[in-house]
Amino acid sequence: MTFKELLDCVRFEDVAPLIVKMYPDMGQSLGWYKIHFDMLRLMQPVLHEDANDKVCHITMKDWEDGSGLHLNAYPMEGDLWEHSLTKELVIAPEVAASNEELAACCLWHTSFYGFVEKQVDEHFRIYDLEMATLDRWNNSLYYKVRALKNFNVIREYGGFIPTIRQLSKLKKAELVKLAKDSVWFGSVPLNKIKRKKRFRIEFLEHYYERMTVISDF
């Protein structure tokens, strides 16, 4: 079953309560989720060969925050929505989830950077700026911009850029350790969703820093 087929077989009114249950801090954003859901339902799936992956793996993942295992969909975040709709959902044997739960999980991931295109553009507008205008101390943006610019040149010459999923287990473990050692959650208590997002940003910062050094070479 593809992500598009999944969305076509569920009703938002059945998915909405599960979004709130699985991601409690999203309770005030259900209106945006409805817009996002309807937009994806109306969108035509389009395959992009250079996207993160052609499938989406549905697994149970430990966010390492003491809250146990959680439903996870990877990779969905950051891919073009029209491509994500084409992805075949590969469900791990240990996953026991309804279609509505799967839809709630996937929608949370696809809306990670915004519910509509304008919000995503606003989130990534910084990447269109010249490097000279970037704040050098904002490492998460600085290294991502440098890496993505290098990636474009490498691809033009037929080079291959490995996704995070394609990194070796050893390299992933290295990045996870670096992120754990350097992530700062601040003095205000954060729920597990926000802690996960903060950790992911820290992880990506180390990933893009490493990829910048490699691609510069």
C-alpha cells in the first residue's frame, strides 16, 4: 500500500483523535492537519528519482527519552509531498497499528517543516540566501547550506550522495553519540515530541557538518 492509498482509505475525523493521542502538543493544530490531509488527498503522486527513498519504513522506534517505543515513519520528513505519496509503506513485523494510526504518524512526519507549501518555503527561505549573509554561528543552517550547494554540483557531474539511511551503522552511531553529547534542552521542561525534534536538529547539524567537509574536498 502506498501513502496515497493509505490516505484514500481513511477519514480525517477518525485520524484526528489519534494525532492528539500520539502527539499531545498537536491538539491545537488539528485545523492545519485537516488542511494538510485534504491537500495531500487532492495531490497527484509524482515519483522523483533523486528523493530520499522510494519506500517508507514503518517501525517502532525508541526516542531514548524514557517513554518507550513509538510508531515511526522514515523517510518522510523533507521529501516533496508529491513524491511521498508514491512511497510504498513497508511495515515492520513488530508494528501492530491500524490504518488510522499509520496515517496519523505519516502526517506528523510529512508536516514536520510545515502544513502547506507557504510554511515550508518560509522555513527554508534562508537556504536561498548567499553564504555571506548567513550567521556563521548558526551551525545547523550554515553547514546545511554549504552541503546542499556542494551536493548540487556533485550531482551535476554524476556523483552519488548517500542519504542518512544509507550511512553505515558505525557512522550513524558516531553521529548519535555526538548529538547526545552536545544537545541542550534548555532550562524549561520539554515534552517528548519537542525533545525529539531538538535532538534531530542537533543530529542533522553534525551530519551536515561532516558532509560539508567531505563534499568540500
